Amino acid sequence: MYSYGKIISETNQKEVIFGREQEMVKNHADGYSFRIDKWSRLKRFLILGSESNSYYVTAKEITRENAHSALDCIREDGKKTIDICVQVSQEGIAPKNDPAIFAMALCASMGDDQTRRYAFKSLNKVCRIGTHIFMFVEYVTMFRGWGRGLRSGIANWYNSMPIDKLIYQTIKYPRRKVGSQTWSHRDLLRKSHPTTNDVIRNAVYNYIAQKELEHYEELKVFSVVEQLEDYSVKKLYDKIIEYKLPREVIAEKCNKNLNEAKIWEALLYSGMPMTAMIRNLGKMTNVGLLKTGTDDTVQYIIKELTNQDRLQKSRIHPINLMSAFKIYHQGHGNKGKLVWHPITQICDALDEAFYMSFKYIEPTNLRYSINLDVSGSMWWDKCMGLDGFTDAEIAGVMALSTAKSETRYDINAFTRNYIKTQISPKMRIDMVMEEMNKLSQQMGATDCAVPMIYALKNKIKYDVFIIYTDNETWVGDIHPSEALKKYRDKMGTDAKLIVCATRSTNFSIADPKDKGMLDIGGFDSSAPTIISEFARGNI
């Protein structure tokens, strides 16, 4: 007998699931996945960015797609769009602030009057430092001119900043090149004309615009900065400590002194920000400030890196700690000629800091199948815009954030086949990356249904499947969402599926109509908590 139902219900991944034609979209590998809604895509973009090519499509195409989607969000609800940008930026959910700044520029340019006003009112929550405001201005002036709204918005950014922070930003970021344009505080003040009754603030503005120093005692730091190149190393050391001068000031005024261990000692102990510290571990080792694991300075850095309160307050993204570990451990940067001999204890502290950057998770005691897509497209460089990192490498390390807090889990990989791995949260980050790179030899076509198919075939009971993927699935005979439903039916369980996306595309293998499936865009310190709460049934 001809089976009409079977013919209609059995669709491969290059076909649309019957009855879901309006909900599915062709991915970049010509397979079909579920279209995610514009708000989910906005958050994916803010977290993952789109500055690098994927295996199938260029960065330019991805950026245009995301910009159009963000514009749809702005037109529907500009205030909600801005609030999401602020949340992602304020909570350190993304490893880079650039996408949030770009989206704010779109809101300030393309939104209605109410949206534009709200964007400028919220500007200092996303653009917190000089580099951020220069980037915002570069983006926003691509879409609009210097009208009253923009002038007022930039003026308010300067007027609302605490005076001590304004002085710090002025000396740390006097100018920055963004794209092909160089912007300075002088440029922005001359265009925005901020007005205030605060005489000290006016004196700061006057110094920036005219280089005329008034109220010398209150603003003595400006005079000190102007004379830095004339100071001896000892005097420079004292001034850094006294005025808490940042590295950027030394680089601007007397760059040769950044080869002196004594100067780095002053920078470190005068309150170097956490982000600056992890970025400069290699340099501090190179110049001899950090020599052995027994050094007091090395012990100070270890203590700082493993200070959970400071990690949380610094908004250090787990991916940035992973990047810091990889670069420091390899003994050279991804660019330039700087080399150093890494200190084991610092590598260990960075590894510990990576796990500490996640919020504490109470174990669920559920059974997890953690699965890493290692197909060809996952080995494309610059995942999340980071040089030297592939989607597969980052997925491999991030998978440990769940395994670290659970006891019942398997971590394996897949292409169109299931691949057993030896990956364990007891491994250090470098060991995990080494294991992941071994898997690159098995790269092939993508079938995200494989984890469920394998578990069903071998009668393995899981409560939760987690899949790290770029969602470019195409080769399977059954869609991943349908494979999960089949697994549930045959195994008599209500297993859940959590999909962690590595690229800011507009599709997912998770069925949005199935309450037991969840799509997460990117990786941040809250992702393991979301995974845990969804697994418990609290989301």
C-alpha cells in the first residue's frame, strides 16, 4: 500500500518540514533550518558580531543582513532595541562592545524622534570610554549629519561624565583612528559645544580645545602628562603612581620607556584595569617584570586573576580570558614580534579565571549529551571576531562550562558521523584546544541530527542534548528537531535540546514552537546558568 503519510512526513535536511514552509529558511549550506525572530537575531548579532567571514558567506553579507534585521527591530520598538543594547553592553555579555555601539548609532540615526532621543539619553551606558564615543560618532555620521540632536547627545555625554573620569578619558584616549577617520576629543567638543556652569569642567574643555591650562592645581595632571618625555625612569615611576597614569599615556608620550620593567611595575600597582592586565601579561614577562612563579609580582597577578569579585566587576568576558590564556601560553602574540617565556602559574591562574568568570551553578544531576560540531565550516577563523580562534575551538572550551558543574555528561563531536572524544573539564584550556585540533582531521559535511540518532541507535538515555554549531546543517536524512522528537517517542523521555550558535545568522536547528528546544546566540558568563535553568524546566 502506498504510504502517503510516510512520504510527506519524512523529509531530509534539504527539504522543508511539511507544514512549516513559512517558518523555515534555507541556510548558507542550502539546508533548511528554522528562521529565528528578529529580536533573537539582534541579540545574536550584539554578542557574536559579524566582522569576520564564515565558511559560506562574507562578513559584508552577514553585516548587511544583521543591519537590516536590527532596523526592523528599531522600527517596531526603538526603546526595546536600545534597552537590549544597554543590557548586552552593561552586563559584559559580549566579548566586544562594537556591535552594540553600531546598533546604538542605527537607533540614533534611523529611529523616530522618540527613539533618537532615548538613544542619546542612554549613550553613556554603552559608550563608557573615549574609544567608544569615537566609534559611535564614526558610525552615526555615516547615516546622518551633525544636527541639533547629535550635537546635544555628544555634549550630554561629556557633561554627564564625572569630572575625574573625564580627565582620565582625556589623557588616556586623546584620539583614535576608527576605520579611515581619526577622531579626537577636540573634534567632538568643537562640533558639539557643550555648555556648563562647572568652572573645572569648562577648564577641562578649554584645555582639550585650546591647550590652555587654567585651575592649575586641580588640573595639574595635564601639565605632568605634557612633560613625561623629559622625566627619568625613576621620576616617571613616581608620577605614574601619584597620578595613576595608564599605559596609553606612556605609549603616547614616551613609548621607549615601555621596555622598562620598573615602568610596568608602576602601571601594574597603580591600579591597572583587569582587561589591560590580561592583555599585557606577555609584555610584562618580556621586559622581565614577571620572571618566575615565586616572584611577589607574579603572586600579585595570580591573586588578582582569581579574585571573583574583581572579575565580575570588570565585565571580563569568558572568551577574552580564553584568548588571553591561548596567547600567553603560546609565548607570542598573533601579530608583531613580541615573544616571552610563559610562566606556568600564570597560565593556571588564567585557566582558573576562565571558569570563575561564570556564575556559580547548582548541579542539576541530569544526564547531558554535549556535542561539538566539527564539520568543515566550524574551522573557519575569527570566531566572534577573534584572531586565531575557530568556531570549533571556542565551542570545545565553552562546552566545559556545563561539564564543570555537572557529573553526568558525555562530550563528543560530530560531522555526518558521531566521533568519541577524550575532552574533560579537568583538562587545561590548551589541552582542550589540542584535542579539538586533532578532530579537525575528521572534518566533513554537517548533520546536526547525528547526536540524537546515535543516542537512539545505542539506547542511551539523556535528559538534555546540547549542540554547539553554526547551524549550517544540510546532509542528514532527517531534521535535527524531528530526530529529537523521534528520540523522545522511542525512548519514552521528554529530552530537551539546547543549541548554542557560533555565528550571527538568522536560522537555528531548534524548533521555536517546541518548548523543549532552546536557541542561545553566542557564549557569555550567563549561558551556563541559562542552560541549567532550561534543563530544570524553569525557563
